Amino acid sequence: MALLEISGLTVTIGASSVLTDVGLTLERGQIMGLVGESGSGKSMTALSTMRLLPEAARLSGSIRFDGEELVEASEKRMCELRGDDIGMVFQEPMTALNPLKTIGEQVAEGIRLHAGLSPRQALERAAETLADVGLPQSQFALSRYPHELSGGQRQRVGIAIACSMNPKLLIADEPTTALDVTIQAKILDLLKSLVQSRNMALLFISHDLAVVAGMADTIAVMRQGKILDTGPAHDLLRQRRHTYTARLAEASAHVPKKLTPPVFSDAPGAPDPLLAVRSLVCQYPGHRKGLFHKPEPFIAVNSISFDVLPSQIMGLVGESGCGKSTLARTLLGLHKPSSGSIDFDHIDIVNGGMQALREARREMQIVFQDPYGSFNPRHRVARLVAEPLHLRPELSKTDKRDRAAAALEAVGLKASDLGKYAHEFSGGQRQRIAIARALVNQPKLIIADEPVSALDVSIRAQVLDLLSELRDRLGLAYLFISHDLSVVRALCDEVMVMRNGEIIERGKADDIFNAPVRKYTRRLVNAAPDLQRVLAEE
Amino acid sequence: MSLEAGSVPDHVETWADFRSRAMRSRSLLVGTILVAIILCGALASFIWTPFDVTQLIIADRLKPPSSTHWFGTDHFGRDIFSMIMVGARNSIAVAFVAVGIGMAIGVPLGTWAAARRGIVDDILMRFNDVVFAFPAVVSAVMITAIFGPGQFNAIIAIGIFNIPVFARVARGAALSLWSREFIMAAQVSGKNAARITFEHIIPNIANLLMVQGTIQFSLGILAEAGLSYLGLGTQPPWPSWGRMLNEAQTMVAFAPHMAVFPGLAIVITVLGLNLMGDGLRDLLDPRLRRER
Amino acid sequence: MAWFFAKRLVSFTVTLALATIVIFTMLEIVPGDPARLMLGINATQDAVDALRQQMGLDIPPLARYFAWVSGMLTGDFGRSYTYSVPVAELIGDRLWVSLPLAMISLALSTLVALPVGIAAASRRGSAADTGIMASTQLGVAIPNFWFAILLVYVFAVTLRWVPAGGFPGWDKGLMPGLTALILPSIALALPQAAILSRVTRSALVEALGEDYIRTARAKGLGRRAVLWRHALRNALIPVVTIMGLQFAFLLAGTIIIENVFYLPGLGRLVFQAITQNDLPVVQNVVMLLVATVIIINFLVDIAYALIDPRLRKREA
């Protein structure tokens, strides 16, 4: 008898059906990867198993856990099972812990509830569990609060809570999506070793095929509330019998077509740089440590110099907090640097005053990460796309509209979309609108700050294709900022690796990925999930 | 929130959807009806009232409600129903102007503080804290001590109290908008802070200000009633709800109707405004919408 | 914690200092000649001059301001013009009516509102919740002085359980004093209780929607347990904020309610002082009320830090 057997599971919320006839089987001690793009119903399947669906949800079908039917189980019975026989780890380590309780209390709470121990005994057990997940009491006292821990450490606490009672089944819902790659690799290792040492079954949910490929014994692929494909991990990924699985696998390793040959700065006869940054330093005022201490400034960008050539795609890679977003803002004149110079197309951005900045911004635009937050929800597309034309007061209204229409068509949307609002478009389409807005002034350089990080893999591939095609057609240069190494490798000519405000390594994209020199870069490259590599290792 | 919950297709809403949702919102409907009743009474009083509120007919004094005098008469024989109609004018006018003062000063201050941050923000917010420490009654006491009682005092006192309220609401909402990417996109388009505030910030916080405005309006009605009860607001011979209650208090033993009706008028107005505010908030806040 | 406390203390002191400037300017500079204002147009120049000298108005404003502030710090609030006694003495007497009144109503409204709000939140969407919310909506809309008049009509005039107004003084014993404060406290507490229970409910409902609640449920905690152990403390922050704000309204409310019930408190004192043009009394009582509001806000800030460990370390 399998540990978890789901069959005919159907969930509806109101009139919309969230899950349709979902079935899967998970054996004891096994890891099953549940893969799908956003909205595919992965989390809903997990929450159904925990019976923690939103109240409006209606659930039918069968979920058998260890021979017991959960769909019929009483709330009281479910409370006994949750946290004892089934543990769950959630996606957002920043919000998944109660900010007002110590980590010791939060881990001990479940132990007290299920094991009936005294508060002191429960705390001792909590300390053991925390040590097992890599938070030994000697360094991480039980009296710490969640805000005193980093994202990765918080996720370890989340895992400790879920594993404290040695559950038979552990459900992990995108447990590493919010974390940096090097941390992600550590958390994945931790999960694997816990599952082995405690003989737990793991239902591992992720949008990232490469991550799942490295973890799971079996894989189930979901889309639009249905299971499309399921089987042993390596068969499923190698043979790709199902077209959707194949598409997903291809998209996650997608390399856009490039007509322009890569532009290298050390090539003989290289043109003058379009953007030249020299010894740039950016500081933020720090927090005061006491009444009589001067606040120490926080140095976000520490003496950085680099060039971007015309038509070059320059990648900038780094983990969260390394200063890459501050750098982008400073280049655009949104943040004043403490020292150094930025020369863009022979315009001095740092000391040139407002006039120079206006001139530079015509030729240099930005695409942001969040396809939802980058648009004023009250404006129509025509106005959104035309906004940078504010820099060209000489244009008439019809000129502006024509240019907006042309920009929309350049990114594969229709001029008739001008009258719509941003919320009428999907995430990928919104990102196209954001690119159109950046294009409307016919710039020479676009700073792309994590432009595909919020998108599903298939959409991501399309947007990367678009960016590459636009460079071929318009001769654009990009400063492409990302935490995702596979994307940077696929698109960029040259790459810079940033850490703690400094650029620690730079070079041609292939060189950096195939033969990284610095230890940190090597760690970064090795930690990045890579489907090809996982399949090759077998 | 997990990726999946966040990507439940966002409610693409047309104007027709919005209207039908507005019609279904019960609190908005009831609130609007209550406010409309009072408003109609106030407007009608300009051209017609059942009786003249300035005419004293001692023979008719302290009559209980009847078919002639629907809400009875007061100790000078004036018709209470007519007085409530005329009193509505005062209450609404005072509260409305006071909210206007609060918005006209508070919103620019709040959005300015959010746009400039730093020292400007610190100074404005400290100023806000100070003003906030003066409840309307206390300001009214001070103003009256210097300039003597009058309706104008009530307006100023309530208006001053509204300034920090609107400044705080506007600042908080504007600050959260300033960190949004579409504001950065506007900056990269070369727009300055003032222009961004008018084009992007104010239209996006207008909903919130409208909801707060309704709430402050209802608080203004209550405050005006309180001040004119103390004699610090509207002066005779103009009737006002608060003063009617003051006069009713001494007669409550033998003419309780004098106290009941003006009070009910206040309750209906305030209740109506609060229901409207709640309804509007539910209607305009997409976060609450999803929860339902 | 110490750092947080120090920062709040500084901003508290600055706010308080600014408030003294505002009050001093409003009552001693704006009127031009306060002595003339107090005596009226018909007073002789000699009488005005005499009063100016008596009140120390011939000293330059800046010196007068510092004299006033330093006087307050040593408990000297000047002399009342009408009563010819030190204002501090008047305030001392009247405080023993106003303070108990405010405290009893605050206690009353909190004791009613928290259970009601928690009950509504734990049964949200039910008929009980809808009923509770509808009645609090009504409670918010009722002006306290009208409610006071109705209470007097029912319990004093008709049923004759309690006196309609006045205050016997604490020297007549605890019970008569408390009896006199029952109706005023209820009248003050009702609208506050209605507001507070609405805030409690909505803060709880919001907290119950947070991610950490789901984590707690996944540990095996039931709905009730999650509400008591996780949601309640997180919901306390907005609740404490509103309680702080309410205290300001409560003080303002006492001015009105004391006049409804003829209670010899600070509210009635300041009200009478206006009608008698007794500026020293107005100025110092207003200062006291405003200072109380600022002190309460300061205490609320400190309470935040006690509730929320995040505030203790970093800045807000």
C-alpha cells in the first residue's frame, strides 16, 4: 500500500474549477516532484492533502494517507495528523513565521501539542530538531526571533517545524523559490538528507524542472488543474513522451537565436564604449548604533568600473543584496553616487545636471522585474507606453501616439491594444508592454533589471527571444541584471559577477560559466540548477 | 501568498461589473439612502419648512408629536421637524467645510512629505503630531476663549483636527506608491516629483482619500453637534442639532420628544455616512474584494 | 530597547515643547492684550494696567514664555483670575473627578470591546458576526451626550436609580462618588467600545489571513488555538494604537459629558473659564489636556516595542 494515494481529486472555488480529476501515488521514503507553471494547481493539491484549502473551496474525490481517507476525515482528526504524520514547508520564509514568537517557541509548539511533553521537554526536543536542520543552539539561541535570521535560516526553522515530529510525509511547497541559488542548494541538500535519515516521503512542489530533476524519484507534471504526465524522473525527462513536458524542458534550457555576433570588449577594433562607469561608489546613510556614535554609511556599490559597448549584451549577476539594483538606479540618475563618474554616450550623468540627465534618459531606459507593479493601473496602454516621450516635448500628440503604436508592434502586440489597461494583459504581455515603453524613445541602451524573473519558463523563453531579436533589429545594447545564471548565460555576451558591492569577476559569458576563476563564482555556477547537467550526471 | 494564489486571474473589471457590484453592496445602498434623506431635508429647508423656525408661538409650547407638528414643538412653540430640517444645513455645511480644510491642507502636506522624505518629512510629521494632540473640542475652547463663540470657530476647530488625519493617510499611501516601479519608470521618463505627484500619486490615492473623507465627515457631524451643544458652535437664532439637545436636556422630564428627534437625526446622518464609507472601501479595495 | 526608548523620548519631548509654543502663542500673543480681552471693552485703562501687572504681562513675551514653562515644571500654573486661587489647586481638585471618569470609561469600553471583537472575528461570516457588526455600526453613530441625556431620562428621571447629575465629592464616601460617575462613564464608553470592537475584529481577521497562521495550522493547531496563540498578539498592535487615539477622544468627551452631568471636573472648569474670560485657567487646563494626549501617545509607542520584538532592535 502506498503512503499517499490521491485519485479523482476535484476542487472547485465558486464557479471555477481549480483541480480536475487529479491522481497521484507516493510510496514511503520516496520523493515525488510536482512540477507546473503558476496557476497549474500544484499548491492546491498540497493544501487539499492538508485539508487547509480556503473555506470557499469544495473538494471531492479521494485522498488516502496511510490507508486512511482524508477527504472524509473530521477537522479534529486532521489536527492530529497535521504536524504529526504530515508536515508542510511553505514558500515564503519571510512571512511564514510568527514575527512575535521566538523560534524555539514556534518549533516547540507542535511538539507539545502532539507529543504531550512539558514546555521544557518540548523546548529540548525543539533544540535537537533545530540542530538537525543546521541551526545549533550554540549559534542560534532558541530565544531568537524570526527577524534576527536570514531568509535561508528562517526556511530552516520552517523545515524544523514541519519535521519536528518525524512525519511520514513531508510536503514542501516551493521551499526555495524565494531564496538565492547558493542558499537554495543548501536547503535542497538539507531536505534530501532529512528525508533519507528519517525515512520520510517528500512531495516536492516547484515550478523549476531543473530543481525537481535533481531531487525527485518520480515526477508529476501539472497544468491547468490536471496531471498531464507522470513517471519515474529520468524516463520522463529523457524520453519526453508528453508534448507539454518536452516544451517545459526545452523552455527551461532555452537559448535565444542570435544574429548579431557576440560583442567582446577585448576584440581588436572594438568601438568606443556606450556606457563608461569609473570608480563608482554609492552609499546609504547607515543606522546609528548609539547616541554618541556616528552612523556608519552602508556602501552598496564599492568602486565599480566597467564599460558597455554599443549593441552589447552585458550581464550582471549577483545574489540579493549585492548592490545590483542600486547600481541600476544610479546609472539612471535616480540615486546620487558618492563618487565616481558615469559617462553615457559622452554625457556626464553624475555632474551634468538635469539637462544632461534628460538627454541621457532619452537614450537609456529601463525594464523592471515586476510585470504587475510597473504600470499605473489607472492609465491606458497608450499613455503608459508614451510616458518617456515626456522627454521630447517637441512631439505632437499624434506623433506620440504613432510612436507608441510602433513600439507596441515592435514587441509583438497590436496597435489596437493602445486603448486597453495593463490589467487586461497576462504577465508576459505586460513585460512586452514594459519593453515597448523602454523602446518608445529609440534608446541605445536598455537596463533590464531582472526582466524575466517573475515569469513562467515558457513565457520567459519568449521574452528572451524578443530581447535578442530587438538587439539584432535595432542595434540595442543591454545591461542585463539577473540572479538567474542560466538566463544570463543564454543571452549575454559578457558577464560581470557582483558580490558585496564589488565586481569580483568578469569575462566572456562562456568563459565565466565553463572556467570560473573565483571561488564564489564557482559556487554560484555549481549551485545553479541545470537540467542538462543533472541528466548528464546519471 | 504562493505563486498560485497570486495568479488567480486578476479580476478584470468593466464599468458595468463595477456598477452592478455597487448596486449589490448593501451598506453602500442603505448609507446612501440615509444620507440622501438628510440631504434632501437640508436642501428643501431653503424653500420650504412646515413652520417658520424663527417664529415663537408660546401657546403651542412643548406639544408632543401630532399630525400638525410631526415631531412636536419646543419650549418656545417652534416646530421641531422644521428646526431639524434647518439644523441639517448647519451640520452638513460645517462638517463639509471642515473636511474640505483638512483635505486642502493635509493632502498637499502629506504628499509633499512623501515626495521629499528626509528632513521635510520629519518636520511635517512632528508638526502633525502636535496638531494631532489638540482634539477638536480643545481647539474650539481655545479659539472661543480668544474670539468668542460662533459657527466659524467650530469649522476651524474641526478643520484643524482633520489636517493631520488627511496628512497621515495621504503620506502613508503616497510613500508606498513611491517605492512602486511605475513611479520609477515615470522618473526615468524625466518627470519631476511635483508632476509625478499630480499624475500618478494623487489619482491612485483618491479612492482612499474619499473613504477617509466620508469617515471624517461623519466625525465632523458628531463634533459639530458636540460643540454647539456646549454653545461653542452655531449661535441662536439659528437652530442646530447640538443646541436643540442642550435645550432639550432641561426639559427631558416632561418633553422627552425634544431630545429624541434631534439625536435621531444625528444618528441617521452619521450612520449613513459610515455605511457609505464602509461600502466604498469594500468596493474600492481589491484586497478585500478577493477575500469575499 | 534602550535606543528605541531614547529616540521616542526625544521625539516626545520635542512634540511637547512645540505644543507649549502653540498654546502660548494662541492665548498670549494672538489676542494682543490678554488683560483687555479678559476685562472687556468697557474696563478702565487703570484696571487693565493693574491686571497686566498682576499677571506679569509687562514682561517681554519670550521671558514670559520661559517663566510659564519653568513654572509648570515646578507645579506653578499661575493664578486663576475669577477664583483668585492658584490654578494648580483648581486642577488638583477637579482632576479627581475627570481622571476616574476617563479611567472607568476606558476600562469599561476595553472590557466590553475586546471580547465582542474576538467573538465576532472567531465566528466571522456568521449571523452572530453580522449582528454584532451592525450594532457596533449603530454604536459608533450615537453621540455620547445624546446617549447621556437618554440615560438620564431612563435611569434618573423615570426609574430614579441614580442622580441626574452633580457630584457629592469623594469625602462623602466611595459609593456615592462612584454612583454619580456610573451614567457618565457608560455614556462615554459606549461609542468607544463600538469603535474598539470593530477595530479588534478587523485586526484579528487580517492577522488570521497571514502566512504564519497557515504554518501554525499545518502544525496541527485548530482554528480556535490559532486565534488565541498567534493572531491575537499580532492584532494587538492596531488595537493599542486605537486605544491611544481613543484616550484623546475620551478627554475631549469628558469636557462635554461633564457639562451634561454637571460634574465638577476639568472639562467643566475649562468651560466655565471661557465664559468668565479666565485665560490663565484656560491656558493651563488646555496644556494639561494636550500634554496628556502626547504622553499617552508616547506610552503607546513604548507598548508597541513591548509587543513587537522587531521594534526593539531596529528603528521603526
